[in-house]
Amino acid sequence: MKSNRRGISRLSAFLSSHISNTAERMAQPYAKSIIEKQRLSVLLFSTLGILISVPLSILGLITDTEPVLVKIYAAWLVMASVLAVFFLKHLMSLSATLKAQLYLSQFTFSAAMIYSSFHADDSYYRMVILADMSLSLTMLMLSLISHFKHTPHSIGFVIFATYLACSFISGNREITGLMPLFAIICVLLSFLGIKLLDGFKGLQTENIELRKDGESLSNLLGVDGRRAVELLKLAKKEKPSEKQTIRLLNIMDDQSKERLFAALNDYLLKKRTQLSTIAMALPELSTSETEICRLILQGKKQTEICAILGKTNGNITSQRAHIRAKLKLKPKDNLGEALLKRLKEHHADALPPKNFSI
């Protein structure tokens, strides 16, 4: 019994590893980022579902066949196949193909539902409406999983409009009675789902940035990646306790500590020298404006200055305007050149650090 279980587990492990490796190699030309891989998975499984389930439905192996519905589903099958070919031939991007697939599927369900609503007295057509409504909500879920920004809203609107039309055309109490439930589901999925995905994207971006920072810190201090990430997490504490500070230092060996302290001392010395130099040449500026001028002279862009100082774009723009006003610059004057000119006029060119540049 145990040998059979081991054999089955080994076989499943062998198949899963080989299938996953093959799928990974096949996905490389089409998807590189995590989101692209997610979209590729959605496209792959949705296309396979269409290519398998639709022919079975047309042949009457899943449900009873109806001539008009067969034509609608057959057109869906043909167009889905064309999209798959276009994608494989690199005539359409992954994002465009998946969006087209989702909209095509939804319009197919909408067409089948509206046609069935004219015959809603028959229980078969009522079942078609409810089944296609469930599949429509699945399309809405797939658009959310695919991390599209506006597609879930538009698909949700089409779903609700379709069901509203079906309720009006059919006049069936059973269909009309379910409208509030489906309306609530559409709203929840299309709006709250987007909020959840935005939060997920934020966490994903933060993790990527933390990993990159960890790699840089690992190279700088000569520690492994796990310790570097732990160092960053501890260092981001607003007011670390004595215990946390000791833990932070204990992660590093003596050489790493020496390199870190040397780098910090060098940075602080340069910063003090730069700020004092600018303050002497531009005494009319405030401390925060002097700090911005230091970064401008180092060639930092607006986005970089915001990131370094932890301020918003509007705040930095406002302070730059105050600096220009205090220096009495014209709109066409270059702020960096004006700052460098003032430094030279006050004979400060012998003092600035070597990395001063426009």
C-alpha cells in the first residue's frame, strides 16, 4: 500500500515538474512579468474551455440543442479560434487578445440571454438565461484576475444592462426577482474587486522594491539576501528601540559594520559640506529650500527629489517656485544654472563637493 502511494506521488511530482517546466518555457515569449503570466494563464484556460465546451454544447452532449443558440455559440467558437491564431502568430498582444476574448464571451452570453428572454415562458430558455448570467459573472471575475483597470467596469455594465433587458422583455417574475441579487454582485465584483487588486498591486510593488533594495544592501555590506531584507525591515522602523537597534547591528559582521559606518560618515560629511556651502551663497533660502537646491545641483529629477525627501510632487513644485521667486528668476531661466552661478559669485566654487553638477 505504501509502495503504491510512493509510486503515485513520484509520478505526480514527475508530471507536475515536467508540465510546469514546459509551460514556463512556452510562456517565455509571451509573458515576462507576474501580471503577464497571470493574464496568459487566464487566456490559456479560457480558450481551452471554449474549444472543449462549445463543440460539446453544439453537439447536444451538455444541453439540448436549439438552432439559433447553436449559431451564436458556433460564431463564438470561430472567433475565439481566430483570436488564438492571431495571438500565436504575434499579430495581437497578450493584453489585447485577452480583452477581446473576455468581451467576445460576454457579448455571446448577452446575445443568447436576450434571444432566450423572448421565449422565457419555456423553462429551458429560463435556464439558459440563468446559466449564461452565471457565466457572465465568471467573465467579470476573470477580468479582475487579469488585473485590467477599466474592463471589469465595462463588463459589469454590459451584464447588468443585459439582465435588465431580459427582465423587461420576458416579464417573468422568476427572472425579475433575481435582478437585485445580480445587481449587487456586479457592483461588488466590479468596484470592490478593483480596490482589492489595487491593494495587491501596491504590496507587489513594495515587495519588488524591497527585494531590489535588499540586493543592493547585500552587495554593499557583504551579507546574504535574507539578512539584507531583514536589515531593511528593521531600518524602516520610525523609532527603533534599543533592542531593535542591537538586533540590527548583530545581523552584520564586523567588516560589514565598518563599511556601513564609513559610508554613513562619508555621506553625512558631504551633505553637511554641501548644505553649508549653499547656505553661505544663498542665505535668503530656508533649510528645506537649501536641501532641494543641493539635490538640484546634483542633477536629481523632480521624482527623485520627492522620493529622497519623502514629499509630494506639489510640495516640491511649490518650494521650487519660492526658490525662483527669491532668486528673482525669469520663467525661461534655468534654476540649476542660476544656483551654480550664485555659488561661483560667492567664491564657493572651491568648497562644493566633486559631485556637484547641473
